[in-house]
Amino acid sequence: MDVTYQSEIIHRELISEMSLLLIDHWNEANDDMDEIDVDWPMYQSLQKQGSYYLFTIRAESELIGYAGYMIIPSLQCRKRLQAVGDMIYVKPEYRGKMLAIKLMKFAENKMKEVGANAISQSIKAHHDFSAMMRRLGYKLEEYYFTKRI
């Protein structure tokens, strides 16, 4: 199996490819009643500004996973330029093959290249992959709570 990792520009063809994966990702990772409604123009705008990066995994050119990061300066520590994980997903049939770990390492290297010096990644409590994050050298720093109002 020929697997590649790359940075990708968000464009019409990629949006079509990602749409099916995003629905599966949303259904797997979200336990609330919101429907997925992706703001593709905002993603594209942030990407053009250099504030959003999307990395993909392809097997034989088929899109099988992605990871996206927003680059934001810390308002509390001006020396920190942080890459904040927006989304990460690998199709279930490709899990357990170290592909997500390789994708994360690829993304980390690219984030360093653009000047980020910290990466944060949230993890759904009911879809916990913190063991993988620890293996990659991440540490638990805080809990994140949500309340629907």
C-alpha cells in the first residue's frame, strides 16, 4: 500500500473528497444533536491568511485521513505561537497501522516550519486516543468542558 502525507490547499475537489469522511468523523466523534455544517469559505480564508493548515493521508491517492490546525498567538504568553488541533481523523479500516502517528509527526514538523512552538489537541471524552498522544510526547494540561445553553 502506497501511503503519502502532505499539506493540502482546501479547494473544491478536496472539499468533495473530505465531505464523506467528515460525515463519518462527525457521527463517530460527536454525541450531541448538532448537524455537521462546515464553513468551507472560512477555512479557505484562514488558510489564505496562513492561520490554518490541513494535512492529509492518502493510500493509493484515496483520501483516508486528515488533521487540521489553526495557528494562533497566545494572548497570555507572547513567546508562544500555538498550533491548535481542529480535527483529526483516520478511516476506521486504516487504524492500528501507525498512520495517525505518522500523520501527527508530519504535521508537527510542518507546524515547526511555520514557527509554531506548541501544539494542543483536544480529545473527545467518549472517543479517547490520549494513549497515542502520550506516546507522541504530549502531556495532559487541562480538562475542557462544554455546556449546551
